[in-house]
Amino acid sequence: MRVRMLKAAFVTGIGVLGDRCRRVTVAARQRSEAGASTAEYAMTMVAACGFAGVLLAIIRSSPIKSLLLTIIQKAMSLG
């Protein structure tokens, strides 16, 4: 009899704990997506600025400058 009562209390406790865990999990899932798009936009902006910096460094190098200047001069002389 006593074992049954303890088992019932244990199962009830687990059930209550399980319900609470489910509620907390559902709330966390709903809350975790709130700032995701803002964080994604921020990471995209950081990556874009880094990429722009690399491109700017490449374009400012002297071999690329001379190549671009040659291309522009040839394009101007065609007309």
C-alpha cells in the first residue's frame, strides 16, 4: 500500500515536472526567435563591410590600378 502511494506521488510529481518543462520549453522556443532577424542582419552587415574593405584594398593596389586605367583608356579610344 505504501509503495503504491509513493509510486503514485512520484508519477504525479514527474507529471507536474514534465508539464512545467514543456511550458518552459515552448516559451523558450517562442522567445528565442525574437531577435534572430536583427542578429542575422548585423552579421550580414559585418560580412559586407569586411568584403568591401578587401575589395577596396585590392582595387587600390598599383597593378589593379594600372589594369583598370588601361581598360578605361582602351574603351575611350574605341569611340
